[in-house]
Amino acid sequence: MACSLNGIRVADEILRLVPDTAAFRTMLRCVKHWAKARGVYSNVASFLGGIGWAILVVCVCQLYPNTFPACCSRASSTSLRGGSGPAR
């Protein structure tokens, strides 16, 4: 029986890259809930899946390491559109 460890390795690497894992997990839950509610959470339908959303949340957490997760949701939408995001 073959077992893939890629998911475990990717998850460990993602958590290693995040400055605050608790804030990352909170924000990722919110982003996944938002994406599922709007029907844009699916690899099958050519949208981002779990890893894709996690990578985007990692980028936001690295850009704004001292921001609370509630503020990061606004920061992520602003920075992904090319805005400046919240003040540091």
C-alpha cells in the first residue's frame, strides 16, 4: 500500500513560513468559509483549493505579521487588488 506524504510536507512547510500560526489558522478558516459560501472553493471547477488558499493567506500573514486576523481579511483583499493595505 503506497501512501503519499506530500500533503503533510506541504502543511509543515506552510506552518514554518508563517510568523504567527494561531493568526494564520484563524484567517485560513475565515477565508475558506468565505470561498465555500461564494462557490469559489474547488480544484475541480478550476478555482483555488485548500493549498492555494493557504498559500495566499501565508503571503498576507508575511506581509502583515503584527496584524490581527480580522484586519488581515481586509488587508488581503486590498493587497491582492494592488492597494496598500493596512498601516504597519
